[in-house]
Amino acid sequence: MDSNIYLPNLMIVEKITQEAPGVKTLRLKFKDEEFGQKFEFKAGQFAEYSAFGEGECTFCIASSPTRKGYVECTFREAGRVTSALAKLEEGDTMGFRGPYGNTFPIDEWKGKNLLFIAGGIALPPMRCVIWNTLDTRENFGDISIVYGAKSPADLVYKHELKEWGERPDVKLAVTVDPGGETPDWKGEVGFVPAVVEKMNPSPENTIAIVCGPPIMIKMTFPVLDKLGFKPENIYTTLENRMKCGVGKCGRCNVGEKYVCKDGPVFSRLELEALPAEY
């Protein structure tokens, strides 16, 4: 069994949270409790989640390694496998392979300010790092979070956003796209890059972590350039091209890199060395 790299661990669905229309978070506990107690991962890594008889999908591990005893994944129902995962109920069994990939260099960020920039369903990979740093808050300087979605209904982790916004040691800006606001919306209205520019964060001793739709990332990088952030101090994570997770299928190959093995975490400096196709 140990030699079969495709053999998943069995997981029990312990809790299901409806985050937004078509978006759920599954809290998973290892069926083998002894293995679960030994299981470790780091912020930024991903896994393969399987619905038996339908296949598997690649998602980040959305929970923090500082929170022991379970792992969480958040996904949007979009195809055959995610539809099957969405039909699972608490107490059901599913598969889990991982962790895979590299990690955010959190240890190297100690003593630095952190700026998290996320859009839509791309907050889950950011959530892992955010909770990792908040659970070890004494190691970091200022922590700022900019998060946006199309409308208030599309925001994920609404209760956690409220918790972050109430913390005196976190600066939070939550925005919705122009036209997506509702009469009772009290947050920002505007696209994420514009809100980042409005916030005007200092690049001094600051790491920026960006995750979102490709167009959001494309529009945010020039804003960070304008603000004075250096490419080596900007990080992102690439996940939409991965399939097998172990560098066998070749689907995530970009130039000389395999996103599943060399990533999914890359600095912007590393991205600049990749072919434009990424």
C-alpha cells in the first residue's frame, strides 16, 4: 500500500459549511486516527480530494497547520467531481491524497509586515496562511488583508471576515465589484487592485501575497509595482493547471517547471522566468 502513490487516505466528513452559492467547506478527519495524529503539512501545500466512483480534484488545504486534528478544503461546485463532493453529507467517507507541493516561506517572513490580497474563491489558499500567521501573531509586524468578490453573497468565510475585522491587530478591507453592492452593504465598492492602491500600503519590510483570478493578479501586480514592491517580495500560488499532484501527467508543466512539484507557491521573481503561457 505504501508504494501506491495514488492510493488515498480515507477521510470522514466531519462538518460542512455553506460559504456562498455553490461554494462549500468540508472539514475532514482521518478515518485512521493514529495516522491523523501524525499527519503534518505546511501552509501553501495542496491535496487531491476524491469522490469515489467519480474521480478526484485538486484544491489547496484551506485550514492552517496550527489547527490540529483535521484538514479543510473549500471548493466551488463546477463539474462532475465537485458536484459529487458537494452531495456528501456529514459522516460520509471520501478520499484524500497529500500533502503535495512547496510552501509559503513563513519562517523567512518573521519580523516583516504582511499584505494579503485575494479575490473570490481564491481566499481559501490565503486563509491557510492568514490563520498560520495570526496563530503565531507575535512573529510578524502589521497584517493587512484586502479581499473582494462580485457581491456580498459571493464572499466566503463571512464569519471569519467579521472576526478579522474586529481584531485590533489586523487591517481589513472587504470590497465588492461595482454594481454588486446591496443596500445594506457597508464595505468598500471597487475592484481589488483599486482598493489596494487606495489603501496605499508601504513596501518597506513588507511581503505581499496575492491570490485570485488571473485577471485580478494581472491588474494587481502593476499596482504593487507603482507602490514600490519588489518582485522577490510578492508571492502567489498557481493551482488551476494541476491534476495528478505528483508530476506524472504533465498537465501543469510550464517551461522547465511542474507546478505541482516546483510550486504551487512562486514569487513574482520566479514567475517572470516562466514562459508567458502560465
